[in-house]
Amino acid sequence: MQNKEHLLHFSDLNSEIFSLLNSLQEALFLCDEQQKISDVNDIFAQLLGYTKEQIIGKTLVELTDDENIASVTAFCQNPPSNGAEIILQTKDLQQVYFFVKVKNITINNYDVKLFTLSDITKIKIENQHLLRQSKLAQMGEMINMIAHQWRQPLNAISASAIKLSMQNQLDLLTSKEVEKTSSFIQDSAQKMSQTINDFMNFTKPKQEKESIFLDDLLNEIFSLIENQLKDHNIEVEVSSEVDFPLYIPKQELQHVLINLITNARDALNEAQQEEKKIIIKTNFNNNICTITVEDNAGGIPDEHKEQIFEPYFTTKEQGKGTGIGLYMSRKILKELLNGEIAVSNKNGGASFEVILHNPKVDKDAVK
Ligand SMILES: Nc1ncnc2c1ncn2[C@@H]1O[C@H](COP(=O)(O)OP(=O)(O)OP(=O)(O)O)[C@@H](O)[C@H]1O
Ligand SMILES: [Mg+2]
């Protein structure tokens, strides 16, 4: 440790190392003990649209926007040893996503921090685009489900109206009959309204964690999709061994499970089986929660097992699949649910296992 007045610059290094650092594609800068940037390489300055002189002397926090000050401050105070993602702001106010690693080093007896940054903006934007696409695809699915759920009560309401009118024309209409039909129409409309409520629950724009019972979450999904499954003669069996709530981002887990259930439905629609089945099991063991979605539609050919998680891999005809369901599911699990997904073929079909590591649970909660 030496006098702090001296700012260490890359140029204090051996001139070959200095020119090497400047020619790297990776952005780099040095920070002193007061967290002030003492030097940057060309790439870092270019990415942010500043000159080196404009950056030197600033802190990293001064290079971000209001939205990200808190996370950049937290990062600077305690940089994770395996790196982290941060968002900085360019001179013309654009956001740039970086993956940053920090190393404490001593050069010429000066203790400094060396920051290395990879620009991941492109990947981030592509992923946000995929997530939006996947959500849109799922909305399309849900509108389909609503249409299915509504068909039966709509037909029933329409038939009741015709019956009332005919009874009236034949002078057979009694007040008892009017009451009966009216309450039937009210019940049917109530069912339709419930479908909309269920749908709204899925599309609420929130990612917060909440306390959820897995069987409630599955019931909500099936209340939307059950008519569609019935129409395709698909039977569903749910066996839940987890009778306490998990504290997790509900919407994200729903997104994953709907992807898996609609995939099973699609596979079963293509299959020739007499008895079509989706079996869902939940289990909690050694702080690991597992949710298995199995079907008996023939499984996944070995040569596709790796590919199915790649973006845009689909075997469905155009318009029926975009190939991002499983890619997004794996990503959501990894990034938002501390989880993973595995697939195997068993019992004449595909078995997808959603694994959540150490989810927060409340074993004392009762329904
Ligand atoms: N349960 C399953 N049984 C058999 N094959 C499956 C099953 N689930 C997924 N697959 C295969 O994996 C591919 C990729 O699935 P994924 O959910 O990522 O995309 P998709 O369903 O084709 O389209 P999208 O979900 O974007 O509408 C499917 O096209 C299908 O070939
Ligand atoms: Mg899918």
C-alpha cells in the first residue's frame, strides 16, 4: 500500500502490457481505494461514448442511471467473486449491460481494483425479445383456452334464449320457467366471468414472490385448460405430496408449467394412443421441490433430446409452434427460480422434471 495521491494508470505498467490492455476486446478499468476510476482502456471509453479523460476520476455509480444506482452501488460495495451483471449508461443516455468481474491486484506496490467487463447488451436484448415473444405465444394459448371454456356456456345461453322465445310463442311460458331459465343464464355468465378472472391472474404484470400451494397453482392452470383437454380426450392425474406453501415468483412457475402442459397436450394430439394421459406429481425432499409433468405420447426421439431446449427448435408445423417454450422455461427456472429442468422418456412418453433448489417454504402454514 502506498501513497494514495498517486493515481495508478495503465501507462504505469510496462509499455507492452499497456498496449495489450488497450487492444483487448474486453473493457477494463482500474479503481482506487476511494472507488474512483483511475484509468480505462479504449474499449470501455468507446462503449460508453466518452473520452478517457471524461471518465477518469468518476465513480462507477456516476456512470449509471437513476434506475440502476442502487444495484451498481451494492455491486461496488461488495463485488461477488464470480462476477455480476450491471447496467451502465452511455453519454447519450443509452443503457449498456455488462458482465463485470473485479480483482484486487497490486501493481508497483499500489493496491487497486481491476474491473473487467464484457458487453452483453445484445444477448440481453435478444433474451428480452424472446421472453416477450414467449409471453405473447402464451397469451395466444390462453385466448384459445378462454374460447374453449366459453363455448359451452355460450351455447347454453343461446339455447335458453331460443327456448324462452319458443315457449312464449306457444303461450307455454310460466313465471316459474322464466325464473329457472334466468338463474341458469346467470350461472353460465358467472362461469364465463370466472374464466376471465383466472386469465387476468395469469397476466398480472408482477414478478414478486408470493406464498403458494402447488395444488392451488395447478388447479388454476387446469381451470383454464380443462375443457380443451376434455375435448381431446386427455385425462389428467395430479398427485401432490407438497401440502405446505412455497414462497416463489408464482407467475414464472405458472409460465413454465403451462409450457410443459401445452407441450404434452400437443404431443398427445399427434399420438394415436387410445388412452391419453397427463400425470403431474409434486414432491419435496432434502430441500428440493420436484414437479414432474409426464405424458404417454411416445416421448422425445433421442436425437432431439439436446435440441429441444434450443431457441426456435420445433417439430410442429408452422403457426403451431415457435420453439421457444422450453428454451424460455429453462431460462426462467435458472434465472428466477433457482431451478433447472430435466427430461427423460418413460412409461411410453416424455417426463419433464422441474427442480427447484432450496425454495423458501412455510411448513406450518395451513390452508
Ligand atoms: N411432451 C413432449 N412430447 C414429445 N415432444 C415434445 C414434448 N415437449 C416438447 N417436445 C418437443 O420439443 C420441441 C420444442 O418444444 P418447445 O416447447 O420449446 O417449442 P414448441 O412447443 O414447438 O413451440 P412453442 O412452445 O414456442 O409454441 C417441440 O416442438 C417437440 O418436438
Ligand atoms: Mg411448447
